[in-house]
Amino acid sequence: CSLQLSDDKKTVCLVFQYIRGQTLKKAAEERRVRQGTSSESRPDWQWIANTMANVAEILQQLHHLRIWHWDLKPENILIDELGKLWVVDFGLATHDSQRLYLPDTWCAGTPQYMSPEQATGGRNLDGLSDIWSLGVILYQLISGRLPFDQLKPRELFKAICELNPSPPALQHSDIPKSLQDICLKCLHKNPADRYPSCKSLAEALRNWNRPAPRPLPYPPLPAEKVSQAQQEWKDYLNLAKGLVSYGSISLELIPPGAFKQGSPDGEGEPEERPQHDKWIDQPFLISTTCITQQQWRDEMKTEPWLDHGVPTGDDYPAVCISWHDAQEFCSRLTARSKEIWRLPTETEWEYACRAGTITKYSCNDADLPQHAWYRRTTIDEKLRPVATKQPNPFGLFDMHGSVWEWCLDEYRQNYDSATIAAGNFKVCRGGSTRISEENIRSAVRLGVKAGDRRKIYGFRVVREL
């Protein structure tokens, strides 16, 4: 297409590449036709997994640039004559910085592929909405139907927001459980329970039929079993023995497993309930300590803690950090290292903190002073260097006390609530040196405005595998 400019009579042309091939929808239909319709025929699970992994990797490149597509569907994924995949139709694509300019009631996309947060309208969307759409496409490819279909628009939006999709295996009993599990993880109502990135989704799809070490079973677990599981997963992932590091940031591998999130009735605060079962499906790397002043200074070239009465030193926690500041730190690490760095989700944080335990702390109550900095006297309230106490069974320091640590999640009043707290509140975990032992339990959670910068707020980072 072209545009004639009247002032200098020049023509500006937009040139579009012609892609000779077919849509993913058409390709999938043709493969089903070629396989026939007999009861012995079945979809090519490996082709589906590889195709969706390729699409997820394309999306990861966009998300790395903070660009969200928001209209993914099989018709917008092309396969050319050489088998190369193309993601097209960026009419709704938005850079993260442009979200603020969207109307409060903004709602656009293809209804059948919209995420719950997209269907309810508003600007609180990001790349996790694309991951939902990829889950819908995967559901369609392995089962031959959409998770929510044959509904009028109003009924469709209500189903997307309130109902869980039926397992794809109800359509075809021979669907591999691992592919079904990947699909259903993408379709969690709570964005924080989906894959945290397209890269982690692609990794799961690449390894859907690869035997892996068993996840950790439900706790309580002895410390030696936790350490054994860590080493088995390090060997499986070809990680060097001991700690993994990037620059001065040391990380520990956290193996997948199950745990009970929150506090039981009669313990803790209402926002920590109801206690519920959670699964960590993928291993991840998390920094062994919160980010230190040296690590922050090396990356950000600033010292926000100065003039706030905070002890200074290379090994002291970097504080006076907002959630937005922590996000910027992760973005810079990602850009420089070409790996995905982010804040831990609230679920990942508690799982890593508990490390196979079910008690208030990841150690015995009597041993807490050997594991945590917290207020025992007014003298204890000042900030302390990291890793000067004993680690938890996963090898992580200062998960109890020291500084409150930012998590990725929006704050909700409890685990049953689907409503995000107004005012852009994010979750903080762990407690600080300024509060008592009751408030540094594994399950304690705090809602804090994302822009707050106080000398009790720091963070640790996750690096995706």
C-alpha cells in the first residue's frame, strides 16, 4: 500500500512480505486428513509439541522486547513451504510502555482465544495473556476442539473467566498426560500459575516425552532427600555441581515438587488462607541471597540506600528498592546475559523457602536465631550482611527475616480471592530485621504498593532454565 504526501509529492510505501504456505489451522487439518479417520489413527504428538515449542520461542523474542501480541490463534500462525513458522497479524500488539494509554474498559481480540484477564477488559495485561492463548491453541491441536466453544459471546466470556476447561483426554483418551498437563498449566485462571514465560513453556514442550527425575513428593521431607533431588536435577540438566553463578550472583537449582501453600486454620493471618496444594512443574534457579548492594551497584550504577540511615557495604542487602526498580534490574540482566531473569512468583518463593518443610519456618523453632535476622531486641533491628546465618535445606540464605522481598505477583487479599487489590499492590515475602519471629514465617505475605521504596524492601531473582 502507498501514501501520497502532498507537501513534497513523495510516496511512502509499506511493503509486506508474501509468505507462500498455509496457516497452522490448515496444516493441522491436512495432517488429520492424511492420517485418516480410522480408530487406529492418532495425532502426531511430536509434531504438535515441536510446532508449539517453535511458536513459543518466536513469542519469547517478542516478549524479550516487552511486546505483547494479544491475538494469537491458528489463523495467525503461518507455516511456509520450507516448514518455517511465522507469527503474523500484529494489529493488537502493544509495547509494555503503551499499556497506560489503553482505556480502562479496553477489550479486544478473538473471543475463543482470549485469556480471563483479556475477557474482563482493562489494561492489566502482559505476556501471560499470550501464554493462555498458546494453551488454547495446544488444546485445539491435541483434542480437535476448543476448550470453550459453541457458546454465545456473553456465555463464552463467562465460561473463560469462571469455568475450568475439561481435560483434553476426555475427547481422546490416548492424549499423553504430559502434553495435557502442559496445556492445562497454560490455562490457569490465575496468570501467576501459568508458565512464567514463553521460554519455560517451550522447554516443557521440547521435553514432553523425555524421562526426568521425579519431582519432590509432598512434605515433610528430610534435608538429605531435598539435597539428593537437587543434585539429580542438576545432573539431568547438565549443570555443574555446586552453585550456579552469573557474575557475582550465585544461584541454587530448585527442583519441581509439591507443597501446601499458606497456613492451616488456627495459624497465621486470614490472608494466608486457605491452605492449598500447589505444584511446581518446572525446576528454576533462584539467587542464594537477596541482591546485594555490590550487585545492584554493578548493574544499575546507583545507590538508592544512601542518606536513609542504612548500613553500607558490598555484602549488605540492596534496599530502598521499589518493585519497578527490581523489574528494571531483571530487565537489564536479561538484556545483557541473553537469559531470562525475573522476580520469583509468590508460589515459587514460598516453595523455595519451605524447602520440604511443613512447619512455621524451614528450621526448628529453637534453631531460628541461627537461620534468621529478626527483631529479638532493638539492637537487632539494623540491617545485616547476607549469608551470615545458616541456609535452609535448599541452600538459600535469609529467607526468614533480613528484608522483605518483592515477588512478581499482584496482591490478592487471600488465596480464594480473584480480585486484585486496587492501587497496584504487589506481594512481598520473608519479613525483615524490624519485626518479630511471628511475622517471618514461611507463609507470611504482605501487600505493598509497587512504587514504595523503604529500607526494608529488597529482592532476590530467578533465572529461568
